Amino acid sequence: AAAEHELGALDLVIANAGVASEQHYDDLDLESFITVTETNVLGVLNTLLPVLKLMMGRRHGQIAVISSLSAITPLPVLAIYGASKAWSNYLTSALYGLLKNNGVALTTVCPSFILTELTQAHAVPARWCMDLQQATARIAKAIEQKKRFDIFPFWSYCLLCCGGLLSRGLWDKVVTRISSHFHPSPRQRSS
């Protein structure tokens, strides 16, 4: 209400809440699960709910939620991060019809790794990351086109889809091995 009072009717609101925490079988920590959930889930809800009422009342507006490709396929050491982003995808999928029927567009964006402080803090190899300016331009384009769902880059999505063709057990082994290489557990780091 304060934003609308100061700026006028909101036409576009972007919910972009994201922190991550690595979890390993030997150092699972409830506090990090709570922190990620409070930011990634409640942060999105605290943005969406007030705006939904305003936009649906006017029958006009657009909401964009920034999710993640990790919502599509679980990554072992980023379990709670992926789960929080999968929650966003589920919520936006469930709300889509309701909002569309009330004149509000909804865009969900699922980028892969983007070169930011977050990916650097978690030692994601730069070659796996999209340039921040390119990613921002892609997100802006998806919002401008009012896409329902946008996953990028395409090669990452294809890789995950191909992995999905493997048996669940084999795919889990592949992902776990890759994850443990780039995100060793504290025990592996010290040895």
C-alpha cells in the first residue's frame, strides 16, 4: 500500500528472494534450513500476497517470480535451496489460472547458474555460469513477453532432461558425484 501510495498503481512486481546453504550428510543444520526457507519461501509470499489482492482488484498487472533450474532436478548439496525454488514453481503453477482469469499475468523464470556473489560463495565453476548481464536481459525479455514459464540456458535444461531419462538411481549417482566434486563435505575438505 505504501509503494502504491508513493508510486501509483503497480504494473509489475518481481519476487526475487534467494539465499542458499550447502548441506552434507555429516553436517545437516536445521538453522540453515530455516534461514533458506524464511528467505526463499516467506520472502516470495510476503511479496506476492499483498500485490495479488491489489492487482486482482484492478484486474490488471504482472507478477514475475525468479525461481531456479534447481527446482527441476534435485542437487544433493543444495537440497533446501532446490526445495524452496520447487515450492515457488508449484505455487505459481497453481495460481496461474486464477490470476489469468482475473487479468493478472504471471511469469516464472528458472535460470541455471548465474555468475553472482551467491554462485561464487558456493564455488560454482564460472564456466557453468551465465554472465549476469546476459541473464538479466533474458529475464527482462521473458517478463516483457509475459511468458508463463522460462527456463534457461537451454543446454542446461536439455542436460537435466536427458539425465531424467536415466534410472533414478543412476541419475542420483551422477548428480551426487558431480556435486561432491565441486562441493566436498567438510570431512572431505580436511582430508
